[in-house]
Amino acid sequence: MMLQGWVDDQLSPRIKIPTLLGTDLELVIDTGFNGEMMLPAQRLQQLGFIYRGWTVVELADGSQVASRLYEGIIHWFDEEKKIRVHATESDDALLGTRMLIGYLFELDVEENRVVVVKK
């Protein structure tokens, strides 16, 4: 099984994964984010994710900020997977590198191709 995605106008790699509600979740694959996932706060509520508290995260500039942490279940390669998700006020949902452990990630910007394959 593999996930296929695309490269958007800002050259960000994107994929879609199904949610338990039967809708798709569009994610930017962010190799600078080492967590599992970051989702807009309103989307976390729609998906029924459970609030688990606060954590501190370090941003790319070295600053640290508090982040609300949630837990929920997604479809990931035809399996239900429990994940920890950071809430964001951004409209973009991010898939972090922790979700890519055990997978190969291929990005071809010129060919507008994004592929994630289970090892």
C-alpha cells in the first residue's frame, strides 16, 4: 500500500488520509516537525479527539511555546492508529516525521509527486 500526494503552489508536499468520520484529512508533510501531527483546533473537535493537556514545543527559530495536546485515532495505511496531535490556529494540518518512521517518503517536485510507502 502507498499514499500518493502532490506538491502545492508553495512547493509543500501534501497527502490526504481518511478519517474515522469518512472524510479526508489534507496534510502538509513537514520534515521540520518531529511530532506526529498538528491540526487546526476546530478540526480536532470535529474529529472527536480528546484533550490531554499542554506541552512545550520548540519552533524552528529556537523559541519555545505552549501547545495543546490531543489524542485520537486516524486511518493510517488501512489500520487504525492512535496518535498525539498538537492543536494549531493555522489552517494547515501538518504530518510530522514521527509518522514516517517505518515508511519511505519520496518527493519529486518537478514531477509533482509525493509518495509514502510502508517498508
